[in-house]
Amino acid sequence: MMHLKAFLFFLVLNKVLSSASSDKEKWYIPTDNDPFIKDYLHLETSLRHAFLNITTTLNDHERRKDQTVSKYVTVKDMERIAKDIVANISELFKNNENELQDKPIARDCSDVHNLGNNKTGTYLIYPTSIFTGIRVRCDMETSGGGWTIIQRRIFKSDFYRTWDQYAAGFGNLETNFWLGKDNIHSSFSKGKKLPPLSKRGREKFSTFDKDNDIHSKSNCAQNYHGAWWYSACHTSNLNGDYGNMKTAMGPVWQPWKGYNSPMKKTEMKIRRV
């Protein structure tokens, strides 16, 4: 039975993603009153109900194995249901195609700023498609605004995290957070790479449980209680141990204030040029 469920789910998901993948030239920020978003949310609710009904039917089928074959749910039944759902999704996109072309979605904080939003705070952006939105914090004041903040620390915070946590992101956008390597790369992948944050500019990101530094005898992330683009080991350590006054252990930037003056507030931010 699980194979039938998986078949239906991935068929619908593939249709949704392929329909939403077209690249748009202009961008906008959807509101709760946007008619397309309302239609999509309504469709999403309908899909959830449909999957619930399918699951109930399949469970009922399991309980009725001893009855006649005519009462069983067949692959053809599942294909018919899937086609009906996909047809509804296709109709939704067809009806809203012109509207989507006229009102594309903001892909980063630069687009958010260009639409007249000049207040620093959290916004929804859509780096890849209208169905993969992420909430970010935008700096609308520094050097003209439009900055997507990828790291922020303003008080005591634990950034000694695993590789998976740094990939997914963690924290609170209102206070201390790391946006997540996956989100950073998706929102900064339009022809640019994340700028180098080490001496040589080619070091890989390291955490205490994934040692990618070039130090042959030890793990820099473990030694300096952080996660960073370590070489052997660092001249900056903004994800280091907050408040730690020991040499090079805290959130330091050696070329600016040396290794013994950990910063109380840090922000890392990116913007398209």
C-alpha cells in the first residue's frame, strides 16, 4: 500500500514543482489577500483532504482483505484520483498565468527593498520558486539597504553546532541566528558564489563533527569552539564561543581588533551587485 501512496504523492509534487519552476524577470511580495495565494492555499487544503481520504480508503482496504476483489482499491483507481488532482492544479496555474507574469515574487532582500520596503525586519523571499519561500531578516538601512542577513549575534548564544544544524539553519530571526548554508546558497546562487572569508579564499566550511580545514593534526572547529571557513586555523571566527576572552576563542576578527577582543554584536549580510 505504501508504494501507491508514494506514487500519488510524488506525481502531484512533481507536477506542482515543474509548473512553478519558470523563471520570472520581475518580482513581488505576496500578501495574505493575494488571489493567487488564496487559491493556492485553498488547493493545498483540498490536497491534504484528498490524501487523508486516500489514506482512509487504503486502511479500509487492508481491513477488508477477506472480501471480494471488487471492493479493493486498485492502481487504476489511484491513477484516476491522481489525474483529477493534477488537472485541478493545472487549471489553477492556467487561470493565474497572466497574473503571475505581472506580479512575480521577491527572490531576496534587494528585491524587497526595490519594492519600497525600507524598514529593517523579517520578510518572505522566494529564491527559486513561489513554492519554496523562506523567511529572512533584511537590513534596509546599511549602505542603501537590501541586505539579506545570514548570521546575527547580539547576546550570549550557542553557535557550537553540528554540520546538519549549520546546513538547515538555527536560531531566532529577531535575535541570534544562522540562516543555514542551504538557504544561503539558494538565495545567493544567481551567478555568484559566497565571497571568501579566509586568507586564501578557498577553504571549506567546517564544524566540530565535520573537519574540512587544512590543519593536518587537529580540528580547528573543536580547537576554537566554532564553525567557520578555517584554514590552519583562522583570522576570523564569528561563530566562535560568545564572550570567551581567551585568545582567538570568541567571535573575533583579527585584522580589526585582534584575537583578544571578541565582538558583542556581529552581522553577516549579502546583497546582489
